[in-house]
Amino acid sequence: MPKETKASGVAALFNAFEAAGVYAKGIKLQGRPNREAGDLKFAAGDARLVGIGGGKLNAFLARNVEYSSEQSKETADLLRGAFGPAGGAILSGPLRNLIAPDRQRVTADYFIWRNIDMSGWLGWGLKGETPPITVRNLVNLGDLRIGNAQSFIGEKRASTAPEIIVSDMDFEWLAPSKVRAAARGVSYDYTAYLPDDAKDEIAVMKAHGLDKAKADSTFSYDWSADRGDAALKSVFTSKALGDFNLDLALAGLELEKISAAEESGRKNAAAELAKIKSFSLLLADHGLLDTIFELAAVENGAKAEDLREAAPSFLKIMKLQIQGDNPRTAGFLDAVADFIEKGGALEIKAAPKSPVALGSLAEMRKPDDAATALSLSVEQKN
């Protein structure tokens, strides 16, 4: 008899029937994953499955989609405790919805998911077995488009994306190997995260155009199961806030090595085997720093310019305290101080001569040891 597993259940669902099309109207689902979690709701005006059978689904189409979640009191109390006294104060203050909103909702005019192919995995799944790592072309999750996607915090609209596109979701064996996603022309209203009585904070955000900020974002991920190389890139650009560019390249993630390590009992095999080839983080300020210090001034009853002038001095005092043991790391604080004082951009880069194991960084005695191993640099740019 086949083993009864979560995988076999999914496979059985895919294998249960074949149909040219299945249509449903007025869909409403509601549930709670566990006692501590809040209520989850899903609704769609109509939905249809097109060309399902043999582990393949040509398309899942839905219109007037809505998903909502409501945080339970138990979850809220758990989060406040997990973040400690300072975090608990934030989660009880006017900025709490930025981290853990009580109620949030997402709507979309349409949801189109095409070309799902799990036929290579289906036979293994029905038996409740995991395919050997030498077997490839098991899963391809196709492409996804979500139109006029809007997010709400409580009853306030926080964002509107004309279209979210996930153009690739490829797998090698059972692990993602290629992902591409983009959302352009997204409108954000960051005042939605604030309660109505936070009038001063809302005024600061509106003064900086954060009630109608525009942004574009892209994401890409690639991984080779045989070579063990992985690359991740995330780009967020907004004239009202700033630009955020992240590039990360890893080595040492050969599927065969990860599988052997897991079989020997290593629970976090991928993290232990991963090596940093390169890393780059660029943060360009287009008003973010002004907004941060003006909000801090409201919270502390101070002047924004005084707080911003004091911050570099505080960092330079920190530099004096650590430069004896960690002169390289201490020098990075000068770049951060210059960024706070002058704006521009802050770039953090790691370019080691050879890949550095993530696990080895945790074992290094001093921050300067890790900075040297990674050939780390921090630079303020105008």
C-alpha cells in the first residue's frame, strides 16, 4: 500500500479526475489554522480550472478575489512578548501596523495561474515516496498574473498594484531553481499603517508624499542543483522614499551534498554548506532619512534637525569604543554617519577572494575577522 503522507494527498487530488474545465461561482471559505491564529477568509466571485489531468493544470482563473486575516489576541500577546519590552512598546504604539496589523485584506480583479505541470512528480507522490535527487523535470509551477491587487490595513487602502507578474517558477528536483517576479507602478499610502489619532505622524508622511508614493520592484532567483551556485537579486525603487538594491551570490549548494548531509542527520544542511561568493546592498535616499527623523521627532518631542545632527556624533562615539579591537568595523561607522548627515547612498559590499562558508562566520572571534574574510566594505556615495 502507498504511504499516507501530505505529498500523497496532494498527488491524489491531482490524480482524482480529468476534466476540460471545472467552474464554480460565489466561493467563500473561512477557517482558523489553530487556536492561537486569527480568522482567515477567502472569497472569489467565480473561479475555473481549465484542462486538469495527469498532474497538469493548464490554468486556474479567478475573478474578484479577496483574502483577509485577523490577528487573534493570543497572537498579539505572543508577538509583544517575543519582541521584548522595546518591541512590545512599538507593537502597542502608533507604528504597530507596520509590523503586525490587527486586520489586513488583499483584493484582486483577476488571478491567472497558467501552465502548472507536476506530472513528473505525480507517480512518486501517489506512492508517498520522495524521488531520488537524480530525477529532474518533476515540477514547473508555470506563470502567474494578479490584476489590480489592493492591500488594506483595517479599512484603509495601503497599496494598489496594476499587475503583479510571476513569469517563471521552475524547479530542479523538488526545489525552486528559477523565479522571476515584478510589480511596476505600485501606489502606496503609508498613512494607512497609522491609527486615525496619530495626526502628527500622518501629517509628516503626507508632507513627504508618502500617502501617494509610487514604486517599482523586481525579484529574481536562480539555483543550479549540479553546480551548487545560487543568485538572488531584489530591486525596489521609489522617488518618494529611496532605492533598495540587493545582490547575493552563493556557492556550495550542490543538491547531492545537501542530500548526503541531511541523511547524516544535519538538520540545517543547506545553511551549513552555503558559501558567500559576493554580496551587495545599496540604499539610496530620496527622502527616507528626512521622514525617519521627523517621525522620531514627533515621538520624542524633539526637533528633527537636532536628532539628525546628533546621530553622527553618537556613531563616532561608538567608533571610538570599538576601534581598538575592531578598527576595520569601526571605520564602517564613518560611512553610516556620513550617510545620515549628507544623504546620498550607502553601499555595503562583500567581495571575498574565494567563497566564505556561512558557518565559519559565526565561529569568528571578532567582527573584524568576518569583515576581513569577506573583504567587506561600507561606503557613502553622493
